[in-house]
Amino acid sequence: MADLVVALIKEIAALRKLLAPQRTAGKTVGLVPTMGALHAGHRRLLEIARAETDVVVASIFVNPTQFNRAEDLDHYPRTLDQDLDVCRAAGVDLVFAPRAAEMYPQEPRTWVDVPALSEHLCGPGRPGHFRGVATVVMKLFQIVQPDRAYFGEKDAQQLAIIRRMVKDLDVPVAVVPVATVREPDGLAMSSRNRHLTPEERRRAIVLSQALFAARDLILRGERSTTAIRTSVAPLFDAVQLEYFSIVDPKSLSPVERIEGPVLIAGAIWLGSTRLIDNVMVAL
Ligand code: AMP
């Protein structure tokens, strides 16, 4: 879309109007859904979309239906001006940043739910979260009708749920996974990292340390998840652990003995900030 330098669109109808002629002209559309407060992780998704598709749409929408705590929604960082700079630098064509009333003009009565994949890992701690995520992503797919949509492996459960939703509902989009972008010390980049005090930031690295330690144990031959969990447990002494699980990457159900590829995932709390991370081990 050489004729456009990052356009900020707030309405569904306006976005559709801009995209229709592009599609007619045979251009491919790439979508990168985000909640804003963009960092290097998001930037990676945008750059890959830029390289792979003709028209890149970034959505920035802090989706109220995926927050199960009002306080978390209120405190979620909102930095639209800086986000537009990031999008411009990454060569994004269109930024779709609707208001909540545009996306939800009335109380939604239709939901997309993938319960079997939502009940593990983050599910128990965030009731209704993945239903909100799947529903808003489906709405974005309907609005943008992308050829390709980019999601970070950082949110592995979300990625698994979106992939399954796309298969089950025959959505004509290629879901493209993007590897987790990390700080030099291993901490996964996250919009929530900016809430950490310097002291919490120092403690935050235990999550990636535990994930990498667990992966090393598996690669050196350990097959018992109980033994692995016991071995890494002391790392979590100075943080509040929500979960640390070793699961099947497809079903997300817990694994007792490791006999194939596994996903190791965890969530910790530092004060009122919740951080998640994961690593895949492809045996
Ligand atoms: P969010 O704005 O947190 O909803 O994230 C938007 C997209 O960026 C999701 O697909 C995330 O998985 C992805 N993402 C967030 N952090 C990272 C990261 N550190 N590395 C790669 N992708 C990420």
C-alpha cells in the first residue's frame, strides 16, 4: 500500500473500505493483533508480517472481555502515540485502534469458546479470559479478513487456542507463530514488564531461568515431571508461583512421563504484576 503512510483507523466500516480495493487488486493482507504498549516482541511480529504480506494491519485494542479483573483492565498500559511510531518504523500500513463501543456496541451474546484447551495452564487463574481472546480474535478475523495472522509463542496457550479455533471453524487464515523475543537476561518481553519496580524486575528472571533449567534437565535425559518440578522449585522461593507445568503441546494437558515434545509453561506474580512464559522442548 505505497500510497498510505500509517493510517490510524478507528471504525470497522472505514477499515473495510480501505481494504476492499487492496484485496480486489490481489494484495495479501497480514494482521498483527495487539493490545498496544508495543515493545520489541510486537515489533518482531510486525516486521515478519511486513516481509510476508502486501498490506500490514496492526490492531491495537485493549479488549475488555478478556480481563477478569477490572483493576488489571484499568491499569493496562495505553501508549497510542508511541505505538504509532513503532508501527510507522515497522512499515505498518494501517493501524486499527477501535474504541470498546465500536467493537461491542451491545452486550455480546455470541462467544467463541475452546474449553478443552482453556482449562489448563492460565485457565484456572483467569476465568473467561480465553473465551474473550478467542471471540475478539474471531471478530478481528471477520473485520480484516487477513490472509495471514501473526501470534507470539510467548502466549503459547493463546496460540494453541487460536489455531484450534481456525481449524474447527474453517477460518481461511494462516496462523503464523513467532518465537518469543527476550531481554538479554532471558526475561520475555511483555507490556506488563513496565509495571515492575527495579527490585521486582531483578526477581522476574527466575521464571525464564526455571524454564531453561527444566528444558536442560529434559535434554540431559530426565523424564519425570515430578523430579523436574522438585528440582526447579527453589528458584521460585522469592516470588509467588501461580503454576509451573509440563504439558502436551497440542492438548495442553499435564504430562507425567516425558516421552515426546512438551511445552513447559509458568506464571508468577510480582506484587500485582502477573508474568507468563514458556519454552518448547522438541524431543
Ligand atoms: P499483547 O499485546 O500482549 O496481546 O500481544 C500481542 C501479540 O504479541 C501476541 O500474539 C503476543 O503473543 C505477541 N507477543 C507479546 N510479547 C511477545 C514477545 N516477547 N515475543 C514475541 N511475541 C510476543
